[in-house]
Amino acid sequence: MTSVRPLPSILRFNQLFAAIVKLKHLQPHSIIISLFAHLHFCGIRPDRHSLGILANSYCHLGRIDFGFSLLGKQIKVGYPPDCVTLTTLINGYINNDKLPLAAQLLDKIVGLGFEPDIVTYGAIFKGLCRIGDNAGALDLLERMQSGGRCMPNLVIYSTVIDSLCKDMMLQEALNLFSAMKNEGIQPDVIVYNSLIRGLYHCGYRDEAKLMLNEMLEDNIAPTVETYNLLVDVFCKDGSVDEAHAVLRLMIDSGEAPNIITYNAFLNGYCLRGQMNDAKKLFMAKNSCEPNVVSFNTVINGYIKLNFIDKAVNIFQEMYRKGMTPNVVTYNTLIDGMCKADKLPLARQLLLEMQARGVASDVFTYASLLGGLCRSGRLDEAVALLENMEVNGVKPNTVVYNILIDIFCESGRVKDAENIFCHLLSKGLQPDCITYNIMIKGFCKKGLMNEADDLLRKMEEDRCFPDDITYNTIIRGYILSHGLSKALYYRDLMVSKGFKADAHTSSLFDDLLCYVALLEDMEDKGIRPDIVTYNILMDSLCEAGQLEDAAKFFSDLVLKGLQPSIRTYNILVKGFCKKGLMKEADEVLRKMEEDSCLPNAITYNMVIRGYILSNDFTKALYYHDLMLSKGFEANADTFTLFVDLLSSDKLNVSSKGLLQKVVVPPLSSITRWPEELGRALDKRQLFTAISKLKHLHRHSTIVSFFRQLELLGIRSDRHSLGMLANSYSHLGRVDFGFSLLGKSLKLGYPPDHIFFNTLINGFIISDKLPQAVQLLDKTVKLGFQPDIVTCGVMVKGLCRIGDNAGALNLLNKLQSSCHCKPNLVIYSTIIDSLCKDRLLREALNLFSTMKTEGIKPNVITYNSLIRGLYNSGCGKEAKHVLTEMLKSNIVPTVDTYSILVDMFCKDGNVEEAQAILQCMTDKGVAPNIITYNALLDGYCLRGQMEDAEKLLHLMKQKDCEPNLISFSTIINGYVKLKDIDKALTILENMFEKGITPDVVTYSTLIDGLCKSNRLKPAHQLFTDMQAYGVTPNVVTYNSLLDGLCKSAQLDEAVAILEDMDDKGIKPTTVTYNILMDNLCEVGQLEDAVIFFSDLQSKGLQPDSKTYNIMTKGFCKEGLMKEADEVLRKMEEDGCLPNDITYNTIIRGYILNNDFSKALYYRDLMVSKGFQADAHTISLFVDLLSSDKLSVSSKGLLQKFLE
């Protein structure tokens, strides 16, 4: 421009400078200064505007002094400084974090008679908010409002509201928002975005939604920032589906998602452990290339699931794409490696990080330090701490907390104390966590004076103790037998507004009453006797504090007391309860040495201890020893034997050993006819056998009765009833009836119990009409049905799903004066209604039941909670649970299992773990259902390492994983496409003697097919049949889909024929798979043949079937045929959905029939559906191309209106 003659005017140069300022990546301010020097050399005179641009450039480069030097130049060339120039200088100070100088300059210009304008004030507000001086900003705002000359505008209000929201001063922000509207200033989308973000981050989600609604009602269109904010909110809440709905709305509104949108989605998927979905989004080709944040998010997702290798692969992908990892990337990987005990890799990554010029920070070292400490390499940890300081990274309190905690845990309290003492000398203040760690360390070592001193120091340092502090020191004193001190701190804790936690409460409950009483006795000179100590030791053993109980036992002799047989039995019971059988044996030996001979109670306890420890040989040894001493197994021992035999926990040899105790061989019956002749003994024997489900108990009882008859032993009413019950369970109700005559001959006329048994037999055999007929006959014979009879009938009706019949019977009972419905009947019907999703009827019946004065029990509540949750009424389920707890009804293992299942299916595994901990604390042992629910939760989130850890924990807790447990784990690995790991679990099942079922095999076959590993899938298909597991339609569908996707259509058709040969009827899903793949490969005619044959095979096409055919015709450009399918779909009563309409619209667009496309667009909208992203994208692409005529573009533009 300077070479042109005549020279352009300064206005042209100003336009050039304004354009250069926008080119931020070119260091525009240095370029402008250089150009101005060149202009000066050319003799071109600057004007006020160009001098202002130059001053702005100096200010941005931090040379505000040079900006001031231009003031004199301005005056010389005849341009006195104005508000614009002075505002530029003020803004320069603010950009360089020199707010006091900016304020001074403002005061000076006001003193010179300049009136600051709205831009000047805006710059000052920006500066105040930038340094977080909200009070200063609000004060200046108040002065502006009271000054009256220059009133604050929308920008100023927005700036202050945004700053208040960022500092979580929501009340002040909302007050200012109201004041702004009262002043007549209409908020814009920026203000609403700030408030919505602020409310959400402070946990006020409902208020944030109300603010969004207000914005929309004011016709303020959301921007891409608003949509990003909403996507981020839903993703962080785990509601990724809702986030997708926001994305669709965003696209429909014409806003293009940016990298922030996609990163929010990535984070949402990773938070839920859906790494496959995250990877698909990450690898998807769209206009937004992943940035460092995207890579970091995916790496963090894999790290959280302990998939270190996959995280490293993503890390290496960063370099391949020319992207430089930052300190967050390295820290995430190093932390993951340390937690996975891969310290050499972590250290290697630290060296690589430093070599690439990325400075490690305190988080890097904290991760490494934690890893070294956890692996017991404390000396190396200390060396790393020193290295950290040498490298100029100052350790913070968190770093020292890690080190102090590990030293305390490993018993090196002195070293921990040394580090603690040096904190102040390093300029660091211990926080509450630091003090708590040290107090816990002292308490663990029994150093209670030191713990006391530290608590006092904590208060002196103005670091106030919290509930953890008090609970820790209280437990320390309890375990050190300092009850008075424990009580002192308990009272102090309560006065501070804190409560004892579950652990502390448990210790108090067990010790408080007895120990306090013992101390009081000693203070009053009353000498405790052996009975007193027995009570105290029994309480301690029940609470699991065996060490304390053993200490009191050892002190007995010193106190001149001789242990009694009860004393020994208490200790034996305590050790057995904890599984410490060696210690129990030693007490037994000492007992005999002290001439205190074991009694029946002693032997029974030791036997039960060995049974529960799975040492059946020892249990039988003590059983034989007990018999030799003239004692017998008591009811508890006998029941334990029976329960174990009826469980699935034992192997064949163990069951064989236990059967020797419970059920003597039939050949030995002749040795004890006198005992069998007693009715009580027979009842015990038959009752025991009836519990042994795996022993064909009913056949065994029938066989025993035959032996009794041979021995001439007379049956009584009870034994005949048991025999009738066994016949009924074996499906021979007719034999049960034959006992009626025998009963009469023996002088036992049939009673309600006998008839109830027979009625129940009909119901078990699914012969409800015969049960009703028998009931009618008994009524005619003069028997009035009792509550048990009615209960049996209700059970039968509910069993076949006849809820109407059950309710009808209930109404009859309610109107009857002879037999009113009881809790069992109400609970049975409520449970049936809940299972059939008839929630309203169930809740009505629940209310009726309470109105009738019948209090629901835990079974009733469990049915309602499960029913409500399974029907999607999660909030209502929680209300019912709350009502149950308020009614002081203690949850059972079933209740806890339902809650664990609820939280796991909602993705809240942490809450499920809290429920598991709660039930354990309350003494309720989780069962296989509880653990399987938690397993499912881990697998749903892809947390397979946690799932496998839980499997090991189950074994430790004597809850052996079952078929469902293994199938769940296999399904989890299959979903993550880790098929090899899933196959390894299958091998583990065989090793443990667990036979996979059709679900297990189908899951694996589906996974193999989807991974295109058809050969192993076929092999597994063959293996399952060899093991006697029959494939079902799901198995065949998986194979069929795999073959189709790999273009092996002939083999797929052969599979279909094989299904027919084996009598497995293909479903609509089966044909959908085949037709879809035929359409995809262009074999439309074959797909049409299958479609036409569906009804002849007794199958009804569903919505997906019609959509597949519509898509197939559209793909081939056969739009008339597609139209016909759509008409047939409506004629068959299968209504088109959004997929149908979008498919046919795209078909017409691609065939350039835009009028038809618009016709279907309008039809689709009238049905309440919307165009999906694919359809909209197709319209937009066509409009932006040069292929269409003006008239065609006109038609398409109508689509977007």
C-alpha cells in the first residue's frame, strides 16, 4: 500500500489495522507496531483512530508506558485525548493485572473533568471481577446507580452476575438478576447461561431447569453454549439419553455441535463406563477433530476401569495425530499405573514426560508417592519426596497426608509423627485429614495420651475436629479399655452436633452397660463373681471382641475366680463364631485339664463351628465323641446339618459324610424300633428329611413308611399327614386320597390339615379346578374352610395368574364372618398383582389391608418395592421403603437385595455398595441374589475388575458364585468385546463343576458372532449340544446374524432349515435378521419372498420388519413399492414410527422427488414425529450443493421452515 501513488488515506490503513488485530495467531500487536514505524518513515500522518489502535497494541504487549507516551503525540497532532483513549489505557492496566493503577487513572481522568462512559466502567467491572473482587464490583455498581449520569447496562450486569455465579454466590447473583429486570434491562442468553451454570454447579438442579424454562418463555433462543451446558449437566448426572435428546434439539434448531459438546458426551459415556460408545464417538468422522481434552477424557475413562493398556493405546494415538499430551494426560496415566501396581511403567512415563518438556506437578508426585506407599516401598517414597523438592515442586498437605497415612498403617507411627512435626517448618498447615490420620495412628498403637495431646493441638491450631476425629478417638479408648474417657469424648462429640457412626455405636452398645456396671461394683466394694464375668464375656464375644473376652478370662485366676463350665462354653462359642477352631480346640483341652468336663452344649457348639468352617471330618469326630460321652445332637446342630444338606454348597463327598448324621441308613432302622415307635422321634426324622431337597425327600419318606409298616410300627395322624403331603408333591394325589380310609380305620377322622394337604397337592400339580371341587365337597361334608384352606386357594389362583379370581375370593372372605383374610393372603395377592404390573390394584389392596387393621410385614413391603421399581416408579418405591422403615419394620436380606438391584440398574453402584455395607453392619449377611445384583451393576458399567474382585469376596464370605454369577460376568466381558476373557470364565465354570445353561452359551455365541469369529461360535454351538444344552431361538438368531453380516447367506438359510428340523420355530426377529441382511447386499427379491411367507408361517410382521422392507425398496429406488409397504403396514394395524417416515423421506430426496418428500414430512409432523439428524443433514447437504435447480431448492427450503 505504501508503494501506491498517491498514497492511500489513513482511513484505508486503519481498516487494514482493524483486520490485523483480529488475526490473533499472527501476533497482531507486534505487527501493528512495526507497520506504524513504517508509516512514520513514509510520512503518513496518523489520526485519532490509528493512534488508539497503536496504544491498544502497546497495552496488550504490557507496555502501557508507551501507550501513555502517545498521549503527548495525540495532543501535538491536534487530537486531545478522549474517553476511548483513556479507556484503552485503563483496559491495559487490567489486562496486565494492575487494577489499583487502573483505579488511580480513572480517578485522575475524573479529576481532569472527563466523565467516564459505559465502556470505561465496563473495563473496570471486568477488572474487579477478574480478580474476584465481587464486593468492589457490587459497590461500584451501586455508585453508578446512585450517580444517575452513566447507568449500568446489560454487559455490566452480565459481567457481575457471571462472576458471582462462578464464586457460588447464588443468592447475590439472583438478587442482582431481579434488580436488573426491575431496572427494565432485559437479560440475554449470556446472563441466563451464567445463572443456569451457577445453579447447576451449586447443586440447585431444579432451579436451573426453572431458569431455563423462564429463558425459553421469554423467547430467548439458546446458543451453542446453552446446549453445551445442558449436555454437560445431563452427562454428569448419568442421563446420557437425555443429553442425546438435547443434541437432537440442538441440531433441529440449526446449532452445530462443537468440540465442547462432543467432549461433554465423551465424559458422560466414560462416567458410565460405556467405553465402546465413547470410542465410537471418539473415532467418528465429523467436523470436530478430537482435542487434548477429548483424549484426556477417554484415557481417564479407561483408567477408571483399570484398562491401562487401552489407555496407553489412546495416549500413543495422540502422538500419531500430532497432538502433544499435557500434564493432565501424564498425571492420569501415571495415577492409573500406580493404582494398578505398575510402578516401573509409571516411573518410565515420568521420565518421558520430563524429557518431552512437560513439567511434572504436585499431582504427578502425589500419585507416584501413593503407589510406592501402597506397595510398602516407604524409603523410596521418602526419597521421591526429597526429589520433588529438588525439582522445584513444592509438596502440599495432600502429599504429606499420603505419606503419614501409610506410615501409620504400617505401624511406623514415630516416622509419621516426625513428618507431621516438620509440616509447619515447610510452610504447610496440617488440615483436618492430617490430624485424623495421626490420631488414628496413635489409637491403633494404643498411644491414647499422644492422641489426646494431638486433639488439643488441633483445636489450638483452629482446625476443628469433625465426626471422624471424635469417632476415631472414642474407638481408641474403648479398645484400650478407657471407658470413662470414651464416654467423655462421646458427650463432647454430641455437644458439638456430631453422632457416633455404626462402628462406634456397636462398640458402645456391647461394652457400655456391662463394663460400667463392673466398675461401679468395684468402686462400691462389691466383688464381682464368676456369673458377672460370664455375662461380660458373653457380651464381648457376641460383639466379636474376642481379645477383650480372652483378657477377662485370663484375669479370672488372678482375681481368685474359677471358670465354670458356662465360662468355657462362652469362649468356645466366641471362637467358633469367628471360625477360630484351633483356639476353640485349645479351650476344650484346657477345660478337660482343669477337670471341668465338657457337656452337650460344649460338643454341640464345637460341632457347629467345624460344620460352618467346612471341616466335616472334624465335625463327625466330635459328633462320635459326643455320642460316646452319652450326649446327643441338639435341635440347632441337627438343623444345621439338615440346612447344609439341602443347600447347593457341598460336594458329593461332604454330603455323604453329613448324611451319616442326619439320615441313618434304612438297614439300621431295625436297631432302634423303640425310638421310632415314639411319635415325637418320627416327626423329627420326617421333618428333617422333608428339608433335604436334593435327596428326593418325598420318595425317601414314602420308602421309610413302607419300612415302618414292615416293622409293625403304627402311624399317627401327623405321620399320615406327612405321607399324604409327600404323595401330593410326587403328583400322586390319588394315593393321598387312599390314606383317608386308612386314617379312619386307625381312628383319626380327617381334619382341615389333611384336606388342605390334598387341596395343595392339586394346586402344586396345576389342577386348580379339582382343588375347587374338593373344597366344595369338604364344605358339603360340614367342614368350614379355615384360613389355611383359603390361603392355599389364593396361592393357587395367583400361581396361574388369575388375579381377578383371587380378588373375588378375597371379597367373599371379607364379607364372611367365619374366616377373615389374614396378612399371608393379602401379601400373596399383592405380590401377584405386583408381578403382573397391576400396581394401582396392588396399592389399593395395600391401603384396604391397613384400613382393616392388618399391619403389613416386610414381605408385603418387599413385593411393593420390587413391583414399583420394576414398573419404573423408582420414587414411589423409595417412598414405600421410607414408610416401611418409619413403621419400625426391619429390612430383610430380600429388601437389601432389591435395593442393591435398583441402584445397580440405575448405574448408582456406589449407592449399592453403601447398601451392602449397611446390611453387613446390621448383621444381615448378603446372599447370592445380593451379590449377583452387584455383579450385574459392575458389569453394566464395564467395571470388570471390580466384578472379579467381588467374585473372590463371595468365596471368602462362603457364598459360592452360581450359574447366574458366572453368566453375568461373561455377559459383561462380551459387552466390552473382551471375548477371550469371557471364554476363560466359561472354562472356570467347568472347573468348578457348574454347567453353563442356554443363556450362557447364547451370550458367548452372540459375542463371537459380533466379533466376526464365526468358527469358534460354530464350535461352541456344537459343544453346547454335546453337553446336552439345547440351543433356543436366541442362539440361532445370533448365529444367523453373524453369518449374514459376513455375507454367508447360503449358510444362514441352512441354519434356518436346521431350526425347523429341530422343532425350533423361528420368530419375527429371526426373519428380520435375514431380510435386513438380504436387503443390505441387494438381494431384495429374496427378502420379499421371506416377507410374503411370514403370515403363512403364523408370524405377524412388526414395525421393524416393515421398516427393513421400506429401507430395502428405498435403497433400490423402488419408491412405489416402498409406498405400498407403508400402506400395508397401516392396513395391518402396525402404525409407522419416526424411523419409517425418515426412511421414506430420505428415499424420495435421494430420488429427487422433493414434493413427495415434503408430503411425508408434513404427514410425519402431524403424527407427532420429527426429522432425525440424518434426514436434516441430507436436506442441508443438498441445499448447499450446486446439483439442484432453483425450484428444487425452493421446495427443500420449505422442509427446514
